[in-house]
Amino acid sequence: VQLQASGGGLVQAGGSLRLSCAARGLNFRLYDMNWYRQAPEKQRELVARITSNGSTNYADSVKGRFTISRDNVKRTVALQMNSLKPEDTATYYCNTGAYARNFWGQGTQVTVSS
């Protein structure tokens, strides 16, 4: 299983970014997909999840600002991030659990300047 994340960058507070993660090597439509983030000297935290049937949930800190979506044909999961804040600065990782294992993308850096 391979997860390839892209779309990070530098943005001013209040701006938007869209992250994307392409998955290979699994029957994508069957698995929940997640976005995590990790800021320096902090624990990795779950930001958003989309289940195999399309249900979503979010960390309280991003509710109303971030939207997770999936395209089962393209085998991609996206994270639309609006109204970004400096505290959203982190490395963002896509993740899935499949075949009794946890798989991680390589991470993409998001930096929000104040």
C-alpha cells in the first residue's frame, strides 16, 4: 500500500489550501481514510476521517473550516482547508488502516503565517 500526499505550502492566515492523497495497492473504496497532523514538539493528532460509506468526522479545532472528501474512482482523498490559522501549521499525513496494518503517506508541510 502506498499513500502519496501533496498540496501543502505557505499561506497567510485566513487563506486556503487543498491537500490531496493518492492511494495505491488497496481496494480503496473499502477503507476509511484519515488525515492527521503533527506540529513540532506535539503529538500527532487526527484531523479528519471519511469512512468507506462517506461519513465524516472532524477534530473540534477544524470543524466548519476543513472538509474531507474522497473519490473512489481516482482513489484519492482530499482535505480542503479554509480560514487557516497559524495554529494549523503542521506536517499533514494521510493514513489508512488496511490488512491489519496502519499505512502513512510521507507527509506534506502546511505553514500558516500570521
